[in-house]
Amino acid sequence: MEIWPAIDLLGGKCVRLQQGDYNRETIYGDDPAEMAKRWVEEGADCLHLVDLDGAKDGSLKNRDAISAIVHAVDIPCEVGGGIRDEATIEQLLALGLSRLVIGTKALREPEWFAAMCERFPNKLVLGIDAKEGMVATDGWLEVSTTSAIDLAKTYEHLPIAALIYTDIATDGMLAGPNVPAMQAMKEAVKLPVVASGGVTSVEDVKNLTAAGLDGAIVGRALYENRLTVREAVAAAK
């Protein structure tokens, strides 16, 4: 199982939000590129970046920070948040990102997303954020009436790099991941599934690995020294 340390960007700084709430932010650093290098030094093989400004308003405010990270490390990096048109996809891939995570737009405009997957094969990741199994959109500000598994199934025939499944209730809460929900998604679709939300301990990583997940995103636990990248990578093997 791959371990994807998370770097969440807001106003060019590294932050974490609790349950996606922009009013519950903690700033962990002013230099995202230095943070990226730290995770690589600890053994990271890939990095998951989140543009929180983009997720909220579709802007590319953190482009410079994203570019700095990509040029500071020599491992695959992906970014998600606010990617809602073809021009943005082209701009971000041109920065050297390995793949891009698309969520809200995929739910709202499935035909557009399918066309983009065909145009950029295995470069796009479907990001599904869920609350009690239902899809949430717009930086988690809205919860839809679409089941996460039903949505995933409609896309599994496309050349998608992976599916990131985030459980909002556990995200940033350091209370452990929703392993049954992650396992259910993995068993329901043919895509690689990356778990996101609540990964806090070596035991959590082992449980997700045992459940068959292809990857796990680890965020706040790293920043608060509950878990190291090295420990997570070792547990995932």
C-alpha cells in the first residue's frame, strides 16, 4: 500500500482543517517546499497536495507553492482542489505534477469528466468525499443525495489513475479511519482505491493494508508527531 503524506495549502502556507471546516484551521508551516523535502527525507515515495483555496473558490492561488514543491522533490506529486476546467488541468500537468484529483466537477458534470479522462489517460484521480456514505462537494460545504459507491461505479470503466475516498467525519480528527467504508468501496469497484481521513497510527495503516486498500493519505498525524512517514511506510508493507 502506498503512503501519501498530505500537504494542505491555504494562502501559500501548510495548514490542516478539521473535518474540512475553514474556521478550524491549524497552520503548520510557511514553506511548503521545505515540508515536502522533510517528508521525502523521512521516506515518502509520493506526496498528496491539496489546494484549499481552489477547493473553495476554484482559484489557482497556490500555484507558486505547488510549483515550488514539485521542483523541490523528485517523487510523484498529485494535487486536488478546484480543478474545474481543461485549461487548469493543462497548466497543472505542465508544472510537473504526476496526476490531478477531481471531485466536485466529476459529480456535477460526468460527461466532461469522462472526456477529460480520455484526453489525459491515467493522469486524473476521482476524488470522492463522503459523509455517512453520501457524496459531499464544494470543499465539503454541500452533501448530495448520491451514494459514494454508486458514483464510483459509474466511472470505473474510464482510464482513471485511482480513486481517493475520503470520509469527512474522520478527517483531521485523529480518531482512526473508517476502515469498513474504505473496504466496502475497494470491494465494490475495479479501480485502485486510496483511503483518506483519520489515519493516525501504525495500527490504522496495518488495518487499511489488510483491508486491501491501494494507498492511504496521512495528514495531521504526521504534523502532530502521532506517526512518522517512516513508520507508516514500513507498516504499509
